[in-house]
Amino acid sequence: MKFYGMRELSNNTKKVIESLSFGNPTIITDKGKPKAILLKIDEDNFELILDSINRYIALQTLEAIQNESLKKYPNGVSQEEINEEVDRIRKEINSDKHSN
């Protein structure tokens, strides 16, 4: 695994990109702290890597929603409360459809 600072990336972008190798992420740092990951891709693995990144983003989003839910409802939510929320959202969606 290689590490490059922001300044080196800025001054030597082509060199940094050319130094990428498959299966070996490169970490970009700012003041010694990781800020980005660069991965070598090609036409054969582009969609697989993009799909993996999108799955990671979805998992991070789900985790954030779960954490927020635990803060908002530390004792959990009853099935009745879930049903009420679902009904409320459905009514909103239906009223939006009819108003357009």
C-alpha cells in the first residue's frame, strides 16, 4: 500500500496515477491523516468496483439511519408505531399523487 500527501498528488498527479497497481490501494493523506483511496481500474473491473463502492455507501447510510433511530427511540419502536408511520407516509404519497 502506498501513501501520498495532498501536495504530492497535486504536484505529481500523473506520476501518482501511473503508480497505481491492481489490488493495492493508494492512500491520499492530508497532514498525515487519510482523506481518500485511489484504486486502479480498467474496463474489465470498473463496474464491479463501482458496484462494491455503491454497496459500501448503502451500508454506511443504513448504519447511520440505524444509529439515528437508536438515538431517537432508545426503547425501540412498537409494531403499532411502525404501522402508523407507514400509514402516514402512504397518505402523504397518495395526496402528492392526487395534487399533481
